[in-house]
Amino acid sequence: MLDFHRADLARLAARDRLRVLAPQRGKDFASNDYLGLASHPRLAAAITQAVREGVPVGSGGSRLLRGNHPEHEALEAEAAGFFGAEASLYFSSGYTANVALLATLPQRGDLIVHDALVHASMHEGMTLSRATSVAAAHNDANAFEQAIRDWRAQGGKGTPWIAVESLYSMDGDIAPLADLHAVAERHDAMLIVDEAHATGVFGTRGQGMSMPGERVVSLHTCGKALGCEGALVAGPAIVRDYLVNRGRGLIFSTAPSPLMARGVREALRILADEPERRQMLHDRIALAGEHLVKHGALAQGTPVMPLILHDNGRTMRAAEALQARGFDIRGIRPPTVPVGAARLRLSITLNVEAADILALDQAFSEVLA
């Protein structure tokens, strides 16, 4: 029994690709808690107050049964306003939300053109979709347009859907959203933007990078810069209504905790009340870029700074050496990134101070020499 699974794990180990769960170790250069909100006292106070008011820990059922709590609806109304959308819908995770979006919205006869580096959750959704999907070269708006033109020339008559991330989680670069929006306008297409790593970090209020409108559906995870859990899909009201009626990831899932919905509402208010947090984060991003690029880290003005070491074994040994020196930095290997692109993924957050970044500079000099 399970001989295939044992052999598969052995093959992964032989290629330095075996994964294990590891505890937190040292200064946080690994999490996506970009603004340090996960431990913000206002979030703790909001959850404590909700418990005192009798808000339940669990929802008790799916949204279409008894699991639809007033806290969910209050969050969705507030989030729609915050993100400048007609409506929003709260999911239990960003992965679930992305799967639901791509599996549900594009229909048979439609085309999904996705960036070559989109998240695994988008690929999962496309696997379940009835629409045809094709990859476009990373961050190349012309490639997206040409894919749509080719599809039309071959007789495609449905709706094109463009699927991208605004800020790519492994490379730290930013999508050409204005150009992609223009492509969508020219070809009567819809644009799905995963804002997971931009929400809270970019935008005048931390609302992310996408442009709200009738062609745009955006996904905002709540477990990164918002410091909570779950994900909000924002867009036209008809998208919300359709997901409620056809989105299996919502219909057949127990609803998220009402307590967490209260926490996310408070996180959105913190974004509005404490804009200095974003400025502090960008100051630290700039400092990290100034000092870590000499070691090979890619600095692109975002909190994600990869240092590509190529070799799986070297990457993991470097991560272990840095952890031993008190820095929680993790190695990323295929299939999360392409073969030959193993890397240290540096994440700059408000959970570290300027002195920690300078100390990491010195540690890199010792470990990567």
C-alpha cells in the first residue's frame, strides 16, 4: 500500500524538493503580514468585543443555509465601498476564491488568457472551467492581445477573460494593468485581477492597483497585509449574484467565521486610519533594496524581493544558514517556481526594523560568499 507515494517522496528528496512543515524561526522575512496587522491591538480588541456581543466563532453552515451571518454582509457592504466596487463577496480563502472565479465565470465557448506566472489557484480554477485557456508571456500586454486576436480569427465568438496578478508573489514585479485594461476595452473582454500581494500595500487607501469598473473583477486576500483570513471578491453586482448561484466553492463550503469577518472590517478601517503604515513599509522596502541588491536580490519597489540561486540544494542550505543566524527566510523551489529558478523569497514587512535589514545585509555577505 502507498508504494507509489513513498517512491514519489523519495524522488522529491533526491532532487532537493522534499517539503516539510517548519516552525517560525527568527526575524520575519518570510510572512505576507506586510503591514504587521496580524498582531495589531485594534484587531484583537475588535474580535474581543465581537465575542462579548455574542458573535459566534463558527458560522454553522454554508452561506445559503444558516451560515449567512450579519457580520458577513456588513463586511461585504463596507468592502465594496472601500474597493470602489458595486458589490463584494467574502470567501474562506484566496485559493478558494480564485478557483471559484475561474471555474464559474468564464463559460463554454469563452477564452481565458492568463499570465504565464499566475498563482496555482488560478490554474486549478481553469482546470475546472468549461472555457478554453491559453497562457500569455509574463507581463506582455501585446501577447494577451495577440492571443485574443488569434482566437477570434479561428472562430472564437464568446467572451475573452484576462487573468493576472497585480503584484506577482514570487518575482515581486507588477502587471501592466493600464495596458491590459485597454486590451479588455478593445476586445470586449473581462479582466480578473488577483490583488493578493497589493491589497493594503498599494493604492491611495491600500485598495490595490486595479481600476474598478464593469469589466474588472478583483480578488483581495485578507490573510496578507490585512492580517486576518479569507478573501474578498469585488466587482459588478451581477458577478456577486452569479457566484452565489453558480459558484460551487461558495455554495458547498461552510461560511467563514463571523468573528473573522469582524476582524477584516477592522483591518480595512486601520488602513484608512493609519496611512503612515504604508509609508513606513515603503521606506523599509527602499532600504532593503539599497542594501540587498548587491547580493543579487531583485528590488522592484514591492515587498517581495527574490534572490534567485537557481540550484535547489544551494537554496535550501542558504535558507538554513540564515535561519541559524536568526532570520526567517525560506527557500522556494519548483514547482512553485520554474525549474532552475530556485530562490530565497525575501518578504519585507513592518515586523522587522531597519536594523534587522542591515543585519541581514551582513548575514548575506557571510552566507552567500
